[in-house]
Amino acid sequence: QVHLAESGGGLVQPGGSLRLSCTFSGSMFGFSDVGWYRQRPGNQRELVAKITNTWRSEYADSVKGRFTAFRDDAQKTIDLEMNNLKPDDTAVYYCWAALRDKESWGQGTQVTVTS
């Protein structure tokens, strides 16, 4: 069974940076696709960034050039470096992992971008 635990959310001013971290507990990390989703107020959960088990990366258009996802298969961690944050990035961010048709989710961490 997979357990995902996020950390690193918080309050930041526009233009600032945050780094989210996620620890994966369980097996088969190296075979899993991993990444981050977010749910902005009044919106559905959406993909932010993911890295497949073949190390292919995918980003939402709205974060390209500002956010970078990292995976460390030895440490079983998934990080999200967020730069030049905007108020529209305010959301609950969820760590995600998928192995075949089974998805796992973290509990979410709040990121608030406001002046």
C-alpha cells in the first residue's frame, strides 16, 4: 500500500518561491508515474506536473517555465520547485503516484500567494 506525505506549503508573496516535498512510502516507486496536482478554489483538481517512470516530464501550460518537478528514486521523493508564484497559483497541492491503473494521493498542502 502506498502512502504519500506532502510538506512545504505556506503563504508567499507574488513573485516568490516555494518548494513542495512528498515522501512515498511503499513499494514499486521506480515503476510508478509521480507528480503533483492542485485544486484551486472553485475549480476541479488539475495536473500541475508529472514525471513518468521513464523520466518523461509533463507540465501544465500555466506553470511551464516557472515550476520544476523532481523525482528521486533512491530516496523515493517527489519535489515541486515553484518560482515566480502568482495569486492564481493559490490552491491545495496534492502529491500523486500511479502504478498501472491504481492511483494514490497525498492529503494535500495549502499554497497561498497573496500580497
